[in-house]
Amino acid sequence: MSPLELILYGQGATSVAMTLAWLWAKRIGNVSYVDAFWAYGVGILGLLYLLFQEPLTFRNQVVICMLAFWSLRLGTYLFRRCMGGKEDSRYQFYRDKWGEKADSLFFWFFQKQATWVVIFASPMLIVRTNQTPWGPLDSTGLALWIIGLGGGCLADWQLARHKSSPDRKPGEICNSGLWRYSRHPNYFFEWIAWMSYLFLGWGAPLGPWLLLVPVILLAFLLKFTGIPHVEARKLENASTEYRKYLQSTSSFFPWFPKKKDSAQ
């Protein structure tokens, strides 16, 4: 089966799956689960793309393990975060904005996420064709993935610990650990993890095209649906402490906080 056929079949199957997910989300009145469905979808489709390649090389076996672990870890984390909780403020904002049209417009939002599942799974179609022997680039890619996954897990754990602390004051922000050096360390390490596939697939005929993966992801995190959207919602009812945090702490790339005098 050609890569184009795999992409088209993947889009069709993912669109059907996201339609079912939308129906369920509509029934319970909470579309926040779409984030978890996206993570699971990328993992499942990416694994299918890798398994369609024969022979199944050592590199592809490693990538299968990487992708499966990433998908299960992130998808389960997002799913558990939604359970028993209110709808995420991002989606509540759109629900209020769209009014009576919210359900129908969310359907198309889910379909857009289906397309993003295919886009983020598609790099596996390139990685799987890398038939060169395992080398330093592959080891670098694996190391980046381990760093990215480990950093993301640590950032999520630190934030969860902060939110559940009995000593936490209302409105108090997480400004310790990795969050002292970046306002979004979870995003940063997610980006690092995805960069690993560039190194693992570089030896493939279309390997250089994998440069688009970290570039596109970085653009979305910095300019579109990532950081700007999250911080815009927080700024609506931001405390003085949070505004100072914005001035003193790097938004994405970890760096030392600015001194109080320079942050004013």
C-alpha cells in the first residue's frame, strides 16, 4: 500500500473515530476529552503505519515502543485530568461564544483534530523507510526522546503536586522546579520528544522533510493554539503574582528567571 493510500485510509478511519468521540462528548457535555483522543489517535495510527513496513527493522521496533509509550502516557494523563472535572476553560470559552451552534461547530472541531492526528502520525511513514544501520543519529534521537519524556513527566508531576498541596493559597502559581525556568516546561519537553524523530528518520529518502515536524509544532506552541491561548485565558482574571511571573520567567525555552529589577 502506497504512503498516499495509507494517509487517505488513515484520514477516513480517524474521521469516523472522531465522529464517535464527538457524539460521546456531546452526550456528557464535555469536549475536553478530545485532547486525550488526539494523543491516543496519533499513537494508534502511527503504530499502524510502522507495522505496515516490512521487514520490521530494529529501528522501527524502537520507534514503535517510543510512540506507544508516549501515546499511553499522554493520553491517559489527559483522560484522567478530564474525569470528574469541569470542561476545560478553552472549550468553555468557545461553547459560550458559539451559543446554540456549539455542538455542530464542535463536530467540525473534532474533524479538524482528526486531520491533526494524521499529520502528526505521518512522520512515521518517513521514519519507517530509513534502512540505514543504527548509528549516532539514532542514538541522539533516542536520547532526546528520553529527555523529552522524562522532562514532561516531571513537569506534569510538579504541577499536579502544586495544585494538590494543602498549603496552596488561592490563585498561587507554580513557580518551583522546572516551572521556575519556563512557564510551559511541559510544552518544551514535548517539543524535544518530537524532535527525536528527525534524527531517527534522517537517513530515509525523504528524511530532511522531517525538519517540518519540530518547526510546525514550535509555531503552534508559540504563536497559535499553545501558549498564547492558554495565557490569554489566564490573563482575564490574573493575579499580580501571575503578571510578575510572566515578566520574569521565560515563556518556552528554560532559562534563569529575570531579576526583580529587570523584570519591572
